[in-house]
Amino acid sequence: MRVLLVEDEPDLRDLLTAGLKAAGYAVDSAGDWPDAEILLDLTAYDCVVLDRMLPSGDSLRPLERRRHTGWAAPVLCLTALDTLPDRVDGFRSGADDYLPKPFAMEELVMRVASLGRRAAGRLPVHLAHADLRMDTARREVSRAGILLTLTHKEYAVLRHLLVHRETVVTRTALVEHCWDEMADPVSNVVDAVMAGLRRKLGAPALIRTVRGHGFLLGSAEPDHP
């Protein structure tokens, strides 16, 4: 999942970014709503973590305006405003979840994961192909019943391939969904992660390279393994 974090306190923003990345998410960040708007116009995020009180004002007002345009990305509001009227105002303005400050990082990660799974039904809890199984709630991957240890990026790439199994996934799509804005799309980061993932998945090979197009998790005839 690719997450946009909008938080004006630099120390807290860095802390939350590190925590979300440690949980395996690709994270972009902004310190105020105008900067967030630019990123939202450029990227389709799986979840937005939005501080309510920003330098430009209450973020619920621009959130509500964006909702009226049909924008549907799930939004988790972070705020010290935790009274019942505050929470009701947040939901009425288009927030999908509301987490009062202070909060535990573990709870934030679980709420982001839940919103990502629920969004348009795009990501079920259990994903599978052949003898490969992924439990997205427990973040566990197994093949033929054997639990595998994957890095955060290997897990993210495999999850994207499982969601789009039987479909060729381009390197560009993997960078957009599994890395943040600092990733270099022309570097070999995708190939390096893919090599490690293939090694851990073992034989017979499940991920195929379709020359000139990308990668395929499925039964279509590949150009080469």
C-alpha cells in the first residue's frame, strides 16, 4: 500500500513515517494541505493519514471539498480534538476513521491496514496462487505450508503481484505502488527485490518475466523465467 501522511509537526511526521515504513508501507509525506493536494493530484494513494489541525487551518474543510469531486481514497484523521461533536464532524466531512492523539503506533498501523483492505474491496485478507498463501492481516506468507521470511519490499511486491495475478505488472506499476516518491524508477531496485523474492519462493518458479513488459504471477506463457 502507498500511504500519504499529512502532519505539520516535523518530529512526529518523521516518527510516523518511520513507523509506517517499518510496517511495510510506501510513505509520502506533506506538512500542510496545499502540499498534500499536489501529491494527491499526482498519485492514487491507498490511504491518507491526515492531521486535522494544519498551518492552513482545519483540514476537514478541504477534505470535504475534495470528497465532493468524487475522490474516494480512505482517510484516517489524527487529532487532539476527540469530543463526540469533533468526531461526528470528521465523519460528516468525509473521514473514514478517526484516531485521537496520543495514540499507539501499533494501532495506527492496524487502522491503516484495515482501511486499505476495505477500500473498494481491493485487498482481501487472504490471497493465494498455486501453493502460495498470504495472510495480509497477520502479514504472513507461506508456500506449501512453509512460512517464509520476506523483507518489507519483497512482501509489498508479492502482494501487488497476488492482487493482480494472471496480469502482467510493469516495473513502473511496482514502483508506484510499492515505493515512495524518493524511489528512482530507472534504477535496478525492482530487479534486486524480485531476485530475492524469487530465491525465497523457491522452485518451481511462480513469477515470470515478460520481456519488454514486466512480471507475471500466473499461468500465461513467459518469455523466460
